[in-house]
Amino acid sequence: CDLGLQLLRVGADGSSHDQRMQGLRIFCEHRDPRALPLLLPLLEASCPILRMSAVYALGRNPSPLAVEPLLALLGADDNGYVRKAVAWSLGNYPEAPVLNPLIRALQVDIAAVRLWAASSLADAGCNGPAKADPAAAQLLLSLRIDSEPAVRSNSAWALGRLYGDLVEPRQQVVVEALLHTMVHDAESGVRDEARLALEQLEQPEVLERLQTLVDEGLLS
């Protein structure tokens, strides 16, 4: 981490792009609060690779000071790779007001951003029904209508993660949606993810329904 700080400081005058990138890579893997004053200004860098790397580093090194600029990038940055990085990073800010921006990203952004928005909603919504329910509502919709199989897969995974924070009747809606996806989705990867999500619920009645589907030849 000391090396990373040194590299970020040396590159702070803009004379060495490569050194800043090396420093950012260190803080994409390691946490050190000393890095925050050096990371935050890079969210405004003109180079999208620097912005993207700073976003990932702030996902590894969460700070309340980063929430507002990260949300601004999710809503307005013209680079999809930067917005994708933000969608991932916001999953590490579950106490911040990230739920609605992630839901919006899952509704309207490009596939790479939607994919990570779905995953991050599992973390943003895991603080009880008040957050879990609206997150699950959007994930259920995306599971049903999103054109990208990877987004549907991540939606299934996220719904499984949120299940314990939901209340009836939403829990039952999630189970029925995952069962339907497991049998009817056109992509085998999505079907497999839905089945895994159901199995990991470890609910006896759900496991019994899965076994019935196997017995009826609808599942292998």
C-alpha cells in the first residue's frame, strides 16, 4: 500500500499516467484509508481508464465521500466501462442511497451495466424488506424480460440472495419466478442459475418441488 500511495502521489501532477495506473491497480486489490484523498479526484479525470480504475478502487475502499460522485458517474458518464465499474462498486455501499440508481441502471442502461446492477442490488437490498422488496420487484421483471442471458442469470442469483430479507407473499413470488425460469428460459445457463438459487434456499418445500420436476422428467 505504501508503494501504491507513492505511485499515486508521483502521478498526481499528471506527468505519469502509467504510475497512476500502477497505483490504482494496487488499491483495486487492497484497502487503505490513506488512499482516499488521492482516489477521489481521479473520478473527474479526463481519461476514462483512470476514472474506471478509480471507481473500482473506491469499490474496494468505500468512503461516504465517494457516494455522490459515484452516483453522478452512474447517471451521466458517457463511457459504458466507467458506468459498469460504478454499478459493481455501489454494491459495497449498501447503507448509502444507491438502491434507486441501481434499479434505474438495471432498467435502462447497456447490458454490461445492467449485469452488475443486478448483482449489486443483492447487496443494496439486503438490509430488510423496505429495501429488499423494491429491489426484488425490478429483479423479477428483469428475470422475465431482459434480452441478455447474463443479466437474467445475475437477476436469478440476486433474487436468491435477497430471499431471506423478503416477506410473504414476495418470497413465494420469487420461488415461482425462479421455478418458471428454471424450466422455460431459452438459455441453459439461466436455467442452471435459477435452479442453483432455488437449491440454495434450502427450503424443504422448494426442494420437494424440484424433486417432483426431476421425477416428471422436466429436470435432469
